[in-house]
Amino acid sequence: MKNNISPSFSRRSFIKTSALAGGGMLIGFNLFQSCKPEATPPVDISQLNFNDFNAFIKIADNGMVTIFSPNPEIGQGVKTSMPMLIAEELDVSWENVHVEQGALDTKNFTRQVAGGSQSIRHGWEPLRQTGATARQMLINAAAAQWGVNASECKTENGVISNANGDKLGYGEVVKVAATLEVPENVTLKDPKNFSVIGKDTPNVDIDKITTGKPLYGLDYKEEGMVYASVLRPPSFGKKLVDFDDTNTKAVSGVQDVVKFGDKIAVLATSTWAAMKGKKALEANWTSDSKLESTEEHDKILKSLLEGSEFNTLRADGDVKKAFAEADQVIERTYESPFLPHNCMEPMNFFADVTPEKVRLVGPIQTPAGTAKRVADLLERDVEDVSVEMTRMGGGFGRRLYGDFALEAAEISKISQKPVKVVYSREDDMSAGIYRPAIKYKISASVKDNKITGYHLKEASINSNMYGLIPNFFPAGAVENYQVDVANYDSKITTGAWRAPYTNFLSFAEQSFFDELAEVLEVDRIQLRLDLLQKVKGTTDERIQYSPERLENVIKVAVDKSGWGNKKEGVYQGFSAYYCHNTHVAEVADVVLENDIPVVKKVTCVVDCGIVVNPLGAKNQIEGGVIDGVGHAMYGDFSFKDGTPQDTNFNTYRLIRINETPVVETHFIESDIAPTGLGEPTLPPAGAAVANAIKAAKGIRLYKQPFIKNMNTKAPLG
């Protein structure tokens, strides 16, 4: 049949933000409020008599402990590391701990978000307090039973003992303990006494992951559920005119076709039938404005950089004067393309919208924000919306936005059926939210062979860099320092991509510093160290990084990598960067094979404070480095007439297994609270590789991806 659509409908707009706002405590809990009933122990321990102790902890009568992990798990390891914080202060053996994913619970948990490498940083104190508070209440219950002072009791591996040699397991006193007054002040362990934190701990889901047990959103199913495959506008800026679903409804398994906004959903008994039905749809589209292309974007961004309309994010001293008085001005422009997220698990979500409630289940980095957006869309109270989180097969920022959850909810409301929206790989790549294309122009003034001024200009598609980034290095190290930004408002949806903005800015700035060292004819490492000396002792509270900690990772990286000890055929490149509260230095070892640069090894030194789970931390560090190397070398994505030019991995280039370098990780020992790890090792990787390629081939790279842009020899300054 023919369906005529009013031209007033437009493509649903998406949030165009560069990152989540930080801040806020991760957690708030009520020790007297029990866990939600759907959070039950697994089958193998379901016969045990568990007692709700608080919003995070359940203790069985045999001492077995279930800890609920509140934050979304996207592969960053928080489902393991966050419960470790509780277990440490609760003083239980990790072998007796079972971990469950918590559902969205805004009453007991806060900042249930996976983004910005902030979960452990914000959870460090509150989660330890949770465990320590529960432990003290268990001690108080045992002390009352024995008629002794609680200060005379101690715990070890889930057992309470006193000076008389009496012992009680946690399970024996948990019922009484849960009724006691909650102590206001508890003592946390000294880090030197940690027995769980700092120990290599396997991922709590590793057995299920490696044996294919249901964990991910794609695994989730319910009886009576239908699958939805959605036809979206083929180009950014196009709108639906009409469609014919005659052939679609002839596909076996297709149950219904639902139009919503400028989209059409095919509902079927399987993903195969839904996707086959979608391919059979015949739709007509129109556009009321010119469709955008990468070639046009390049011209627009160059024009913005050369223009005078900027928003100044930071201005120290007098940059204009410094440049006017300079003996020499060095100016370079760095360019990056759009990038898709390409999570291994495509976007998907389940929704069941009924008059009584709205149930959402699936992989999401922002459960609370998504619940609110769904409530607004459906004109329901947010209290009517529940969100259960599955493990995610990657996020990298894409699952911050929840547009796929909104689609599921809207389709479920219209069809009055429980619906699971599933993207194909082509849907995922062509209807995504992308890393914005960006260009940077960096200029430095030199007087008497010293850097006297530094001017960074950014031109970006849609949103600009964070307000915090202008306070990263080299802020404070150059007297005359200015950061200006400009942007072009595009219909192409953009947003956070792993280590937003710093993922490319680090390449630009750290490449620029290497080139400055060449121009000044000084040692590239010493140049950075000399600049850091100027920041030490600063009273500028805007400065985000620690010059001492950044200096330390630089020196350790130089030592551990064998920097300067030239090996035959091995060329090294250096980079150091601070982001997400963590200081990182990297050295890339590159060799030439058939005159093509190959990254063989990256030495990575990280100061992230106390390392909660070294095994998981190494996984994050290595993954970040490889991700950074791969996208700098190969990542490229473009548009023509609003249409993505790549829709699958047959044309979109990712780093391959045989191209991944060895990553040698070194942690700086610390007693400082943990900082971020999911993102900080990605940004320095591109510059380390680019600087190594310069050493190997004499080519200075200014554009990503490197492989595409290595044919033209760039100016060397």
C-alpha cells in the first residue's frame, strides 16, 4: 500500500555534545533499603538464604557475598573493579564474592554512567565507605553477642574474632547487623594493608564471555518479543516522502510495518526476517537543503581557521605582542576525519511499553539519562521507566546517546508489543553518531631561540573542545598562551568518541612540539621537561595536570624504552599527554618493511594513582594504545551528498591482528587515589607513531590517517 508522509516531518535530531559533564558522587545508599527483587543470585547459589544488607551487598548464611555493580560495563572492567573496592573494605575473600550487574536505581546509586573514565575515580571513596560501614556493623553485631567492646574485634576473610579467640562468620550475624544503627564515621584501610585492591583479578564475566553464555544486549530475548529493523533516511538531511511496504509484508516472518517520524520499522519474528523485510521496502526521500559532503566540510573548516570569528577559551599574556616581536613564527595545521565508533556489538535495545510501565533492557552507557529521554518522548513519569543493563560489546561513547533505546520505546508504544531493535552493521555505521572532523592550526613565536607565545585554533564540525582542555599542557608553561575555537553546525550527528577531542589534539600538539625542537635545534625530551619546570609551583588553579607527575612519566618512559640507544633499523617516536586525570608517556618503535612503516612496540608509562586491578588495567592500557595506533594509521570516513561512503568493514579500514604492536606497560607506584584508565593511553599513541615515522622516513605527518597521507613529503620546518 502507499503511505503519504507530510513534508513537515524531519529527521529526529540527536544530541550534539562532546562529552558528559563530570562531577557528582557516584553513590548514595540506604543501608535499610533492600535490593530490587529482580537482582537475584545466579542459579548455582540461589538455594542459599541471602540477606539484604544494603543496596550493594547481600550476605548468605554461609558467608557467601553478592555485590551489585552499579555502573554500566562496556569492557572497561568496572563490573570487576568496583566490587573489588567494596570487598576490600568489607574484608571478604574474593573467592567468596559473586558479582551481579545492578539495574538503574537513582535512589541508591548516583552517577550510573560509563563515560569520561570516571567510574573508579568517583567510586573510590564511596564504595570503600560502603564496604567499611557494612563491616563495622557486622563487627558491632558480633561484639554485642559476645558482650565485648567492638574495638576488641577484628575481621579477616569474612570472619570476626575477638581477643578471647571467639569467631563468628559474617553469615551468622548479618540479620542482626542489618538492624543496627549505621555508624557515621568508619576507618578505611591503609593501602599497605590491601589484600584485594592491587591484585590481578580476572574479569568476573570471563567464563561466560569465552563460552558464549548470554551476557550482551544482542543475547537478550523474551517470550512474545518481536524484532525490529529500522529503515532510516539514507542521507543526513533527507526526509521521508512516502513508502510502499507491499513486498515487505510478503516476506515470511514479517508481522507489521510501523512508521515513526522519518523512519520505518519492520517487525518480525527474527532478525533475519526483519532485515530482509526492510530491504524489500520501497521508500522515497526528499531534502529541503543542500546535502553535505566531506569536500565541502574541508573548505568550511579551512575558512573558519583563516577567519576571525572565534570563541576564546583561554588567553594568558599577550599573544599578539609576542608574535609581533618574534624572531620567528612556526605555524602548522593538523587535520582529522570523521570516525564511526564501530562497536563489535551493533546498537540494539529492548522495550516493552504498557499502560502500567515502561521496561527497557539493553546495552547503554547512560541509563538514567536514557530513562528520562524515554519518559519525555512517551509523556510518562520517569518513575514509570525501568532500565536493566546488559554487558556491552563496546561503547567508545556511542552508547552514551541512547537514540536506539528511544526507537525501541517508540516502536513498542505504537505496535503495543515488546520490541527489540537490532541494527545491522550497515545501520550501525551509516546511522551513527560520529567523531567530528576537526582541524587545528597551532602557532608558536620564538624569540632568542625561546618559545614566547603559543596560539591554538580549532575548527570543528558541530561541538568544540571541552572547557577543561585549554588548561592541559602546555597551559601555564608558555607566558603568552591562547586557545580559540570555531565550529560549523552540521546535520551530521556527532558526539563523544573515545577520549573526545584529546584523541586527535594530542597528536597535533605532541607532533608540533617535536617539530619545534627541530626548529630550535634542542633535544625534544628536554624541551618538554624545560617547559614543565615553568609550571612547578604555579598558583593557577585552572591548571589540570601535575608537572611533577608528567615529568616523572616522561623520564621513566625514556628509561624503560631505551630511548636514544639506537638499534639497527628501529626508529623511535615520543609523546606525553595528560587527560582524564591521568598522566601518560609513550615511545613507539617503528621499522620499515618494504619502505612501509610498521609499529612493532609501544612502551607506555602510566601514572593513574593506585591501580585497583592490575590485570584489568593492563587490558585497558593496551587496548587504548592499539586503538590509538590503529585509528591514526588507518581510520578514515567521509560523506558525499550527506551519505556515508563506508558501511561495512570491507571498505572501512581497522587495524588488524598482525598489525598490532607489543605494548609494554609500566605503572608509576602511587598512594594517590585512582584516576581514569579507559581513555588516557589512546591520545598519545598517534603522535608517538607520527614522530617515529618522521625519524624513519623524514616525513612529517599533518593529516590522519597516516597511511593515506604518507605519499606527499611534508615541510620539515
